[in-house]
Amino acid sequence: MVKRSLIFLHRWLGVALCVLFLVWFPSGIGMMYWEFPSVTPEARLERAARLHADAVKLSPAQAWAASGEPGEPLRARLHVLDGRPLYRFQTRDGERQVYADSGERRLPVSADAALRIASAWTGQPASGASVETLDDADQWTVLGSFRSLRPLWKHSWPNGEHVYVSPKSGEVVQYTTTTTRIGAYLGPIPHWFYFTPLRKHQARWEAVVVYTSGLGTIAAVFGLVVGLIVLSPSKRHRHAGRRTFFPYSGYKRWHLFIGLIVGAGAITWAYSGMLSMEPFAPPQRAADAENARDALRRALRGPLVVHAFDRRHPREVLGGVTEAGVKELELVAIGEEPMYLATTGPNDTRMVRLDGQVLRAFDEAALGAIVGKAVGEPGVADLRTAGEYDRYYLDRRGRLPLPVLLARLNDSDRSRFYIDPRTARIVGSYNASEWNSRWLYHGLHSLDFPWLYNHRPAWDVVVITFMLGGTALSVTSVVLAWRVVARKAAARSLPGERSSLG
């Protein structure tokens, strides 16, 4: 009776979910090499225009005064927008923008200005673009982060480039090409259910992902249990006129064999996929780790005092860092010392002290002193430079900076912080409360275990082999499920056919 019930549940769960598994496994291969299109900081810097010293008329203090805001900004940076230098001041209730060449506050971007910005981004002539206003999400702006930026100007060129500009920020917020769109359809969109009618409704989308992956986990568990019961050494089956341990034939036999090989992986993969949505009560935040993070952030990015930068005008800084051309100038306070962070390109920065000294990076001793002062010298267990990714700081595409300063603390949460010496920013962290996310989600779902993940193409071969095994299991599931449905449909149609022949 128990065996029949398990087989019944497995069969009908399989009918309901086999198509989803057939989508998940092949798109998992796509996820290894294609991402959902986005405008990364690296892409933004690569396409940004250079700042020219003679165009910057206002000092940071003058520009902040022109904004009309009281107090001090939380963050300030200078870059070029539509050919003009622009200060962006981050405040607690939004952003204030002031042109550095005139002191005017920036108004929402006009359609003509948005077209110029998009044209400069692509290098395509503005006359060749078609323009439309998006008040609602399309396939490439379904993420929640776009809601506060709408409406958007969408500019499309015949070669397949699409550029989205926000009138509010004046920046390019999304960019796609024919290649990146195809890649998204091969990976992220089917894998994450990023279909516009569903994804733009956040709560509905989350529920669908959680319930389908949860049911997929249950179906995979039933399938493995049924397979083990059927293949029990205590059982004998008659097949082709002889008794054998291996029942069935054709697709059923293949489904049994493949399921026994990859079934356990299918269970952990579906379950870890569900964990990505944090369906259960979130773990308690590690208090020591949070306190240490806050203390480090305050030390590495202290409160700004814009008048402190009167000692050196941005014009002098731009004139002193000329070998590559500065694309963005950020005002920072590191260890309570105000200085400029000049960015010349992706992962290419200079720190400029107010006395004019230019640093490629902070040395380990200087950063170590800041860390020790922030968390207390006895709280630092280990402080060293790491030149390679490790089990808690890793990046398949190599975008996270190296080398970094690894600060391991003596707290109860075994906190680890990774600090980029070129920017004095925390670029990675880990503590004991993140164990589930690191190992049960990322570890089981992406197989990013250090002994495998750091050895490519071995990782690629293993993951693709598993994905192909899961795909084969899904194909046999679809075939068997179709046969069940077709047989049931035929059985129901027979009485009607007989009566009509009557």
C-alpha cells in the first residue's frame, strides 16, 4: 500500500513538474556563461567621458551650498553628464545634483538630452535611434530596482542596441544587445522565471519560485525513494522471460537508472534553489559581525565635511592625475582623513591626499591601523594580504578586486572582511550566520566548493555533466508523463466513441 501510494504521488508530481525540470537544467548551463543584462560599474566607467580641469569652476563646498541643503552630504562625487561636469550629493532623502561649471541644479533630463546620452553610450548617431517612453516594465526592466527610476526613455538602434535612460538620474540604467538578450533567454529568464507578466509582480513571482522549487524537491525525493524501493536487492522482477533485479524497459528503465545516478543531486539542487528566496524565517543577524562591519565602514568611509576639501580644488587634482584621464572624482574620508578618490577606468584608481600626494593604494600597515582602531587591536585575529580568491571571497568572472586585505576578527561570529587597498572599501565579508547561504545555497546550487570551483575547466565539466544528467532525467520524465496523460485521455474518449458507433 505504501509503495503504491509513493508511486502514485511520484507519478502525478512528475507529470506536473517534469516540464519545469526540463527548463531548469538546460538553462542552468546557460546561467554559467550568461547573465541577465545590466549596467555594471565597470561598463559605466569604460564608457564615461573624462573630466576636464578647466570645466570645473565650483569647489565641492560651493556646489553643496548651491544645492541649498543643510548639514553635510553622506556621499559626494564628480563626473560628466551630457558633456558637463556634475556634482552628485547623496543625502538621507535622495540625491542633489549641481553642475560644476555653473552652479545650476540639474533638472530632469529632457528627451533630447537623453538621446544625446544614449548616443554617446553606443557611439551610434542619434538620428538612427527610435525612441519610446516606458511607463511600465518591459522584459529588461522587470527588476524592482527600476521602479523608482520610471518613466524611462528607451532608445533602439537597428543593430540591436537598446539603451534606457532615466530622466530622474540622467544616467544609463539598462543596456542590452542582441547577443545579451539571446543569452538571457538561454539562461536567466527561464531559470529564474523572469517573464515580464510574472516578474514585475514581486510577491507573486517569489511565491511561484518558492512553491515550484519546493514541490520539485518533494517530487525528486519521491522519485529517489521509489527507485530505491523498486531496485531493492530483496526484490526480483520478471523481464523478457527471466528474473532480474532491473525492472522495466525502454524509457522507464532509462528513467530509473538516470534517477538513481543524479536523483540525490536533483534533490539538493531544487532545495538550494528554493533557499535563494529565503522562504524560511531569516537567520538572526550576527550581532558582533554587524557591529564590526558598521565600525569598519565608519572608519573607511567617515562623515564628509565638504569645506575640508577647500585645501585642494578638484581642478588641481584633475591636473595632477593626467596619465590616464579621470572619469570620476569621489570625496571620501578614510581614517578621518579627507581625500579624493580619482577613478580613471575599471579597477584603476588613485587616491589623492589634500597635500597633493598621489597613492596607487594604501599599504597594509596603514589599512591595518585603521582596522585595528575601528574594532580594537585585540579583536583582530589575522591581518594579511590575499592575492587569490578563497572559499568565502570568490568570483567566477573575476570582477572582484585582487589583491585584498583580509581582516579576520576574534569575535564569536568568526567575521572576515576583505578590503580593497586601492579604494579602502569593504568588497566582501563572511560570518558564521551566513553559513546556510554560503554552503546550502551557493555551495549546493552552483557547486562552488573550493576544491572544485578554483580549478577550471574541471568545475565547468562537472557542472555541465550534472546539468546534462538532469536534462536526460527530465526528458524521460516528460516522455513517461506524456504517455500517462495520453493513456488517460484515450481511456476517457473510448466510451463516447462506442456510444456514437452504437
